[in-house]
Amino acid sequence: MSGEFRGLLDSFTLALEAEGKSPKTVENYSRAVVALARWLRGQDRADDVTAVRADDVRAWLVSLHGHVAPSTEYRNYSGARQFFGWCVREEELEASPLANIRPPKVPEPRTEMLTAEQLRALLAGCAGRDLVPRRDRAVILLLADTGMRRAELAALTLDDIELRARVCYVLGKGRRPRRVRFGPRTAQAVDRYLRVRAGHTFAERPALWLAEKGRGVLTADGVRQMLERRGRAIGVRVHAHMFRHGFAHHWLAAGKSPNDLQELAGWKSPQMLSRYAAASRADRALAAYDQFSSPSDAL
């Protein structure tokens, strides 16, 4: 990028960090601004912020259609909207070129959840008394019981978990703290992991999850790699969001409060709750039918 865009992007990034936005959000918004600036240059159009018009943004969004995933289209739109909105608030612009541009439509997400059989197979693959199998079993059960985000789980410290109370203290998106609860079986798995962890080279580190000897702590990317590795062993593509979807589905299927789910999952607004609920609505409807006396049965 060059000129006005680059200077303002640096300031925009600082503003996002000051607001407590997650590193992933900052990265996504920044990428969107960079992508727009590059596209403008490729079209021989000025990439000066004050020269961008609504038609420029529309043409850029149209150029993305069919070439990137719908979710990526939306992220680019959202990042550009946030950037130009910030420019207006900072009085760098009088009005945002996206003020009257509607967001791209994103299809409802496909439900991706582990079945009970797949979860049992994952856990069976974590048999063993060493640090890694006990850690991986505890991680998988904690994800299943709480639906917490991968980054949230990786950031847990020893002080964040209370086994007797079966509670975790999580720092979520926007640095919003919350408490989540887990079951006795998960508490037992974490306890078994902690007993092995006590003999680790880096046992004095505050991070809850330690990596193999000599590698320090288990990062969010390390959690991703572990889940993918465990999934390959049973022939299933596994990622952390499958547990989050599964937790939301089972909570709602049990007739529990959607508002409580929003709190437990760490969603700031009900929009994400609605998306997750819609993703597995058909599954819950079919399950409900099993408890229903069909009209033909009454004949």
C-alpha cells in the first residue's frame, strides 16, 4: 500500500488494539483494507482514502464473488466498513463510502459436529499415562463440555481452573471474562493430566497446557494441530469449532435457555447465537419428532 491508506491503516490498527480487539480480528480487518487498496491500484484507481467512492467498493466486492468463500467476502466487507467508519469518527472523512452498501449474503453454516461414536474414538486414541495422551484427553473433554474457543482454551492458566467447583475462568473476545462449568468426568481427566504435568520440565510455568518436553507451552495453533492429528487417526477432519457447535446444539436440544447459552459461549450479541442455533435446527427438529406421536400411529 502507499500514501494515505498505509498511514491510516497503522493508526486504525492501533485503535483496534486500544479497544481490546483480538489479534485475529485486527488481522482480518487489516487484510481487508490491504486487499481493497491493492485492487484499486490494479484498476488504476487512486488508493487514497478520500478518493474511494461507493461504486469502487461495490466493484471490488463484485470482483470477489465466486473467487473466495462467502465468509471471506463478508470479512472483507466488514473490515472495510470498520475501517471507513473509523475514518469518519476520526474526521479523516466526512462520510463512509460503505454507508449505503449492504453486506454480502452469507449462507447458513453447515452443521459440523462430532457424533458420540467419533468422540469416543477420539478419546480412545488418547489412552496412555504420559503427559501428551492425558493432556489431549483433558483438552478434548474440556472443549466438549464447555464449547470454549480454541484460543480461549490455549490461554488458560493454572489459576483459571477450579477442579472441585468444576469451573473455568475464561478471557474471551474483547477481553471479556466469563465463567464456564464442566462435568465430573472432565474434572477427573484434568486432574490426571495435572498430576503428570507436575513432573514436567516446565511445570513452574503458569500456562495450563504444556507441550512435549523441551517445547514449552501448547499454543492455540498447537491445539489445532493436535486435533487434526487425532482426527486423522480415526479418519475424521476435526477442528475446535465442531465442539462449539456440538455444545450449542446439545444445550438447546436439552431445552436449556438460549440466553444462558449466549453467556456461556461468550457471545456479545444474540446474532451469533441465532447462527449457531440455525445451524443445527433441523437436527433438533428430527430429534423432537422421535418424542412425537405421529398422526398415522393414532389410526
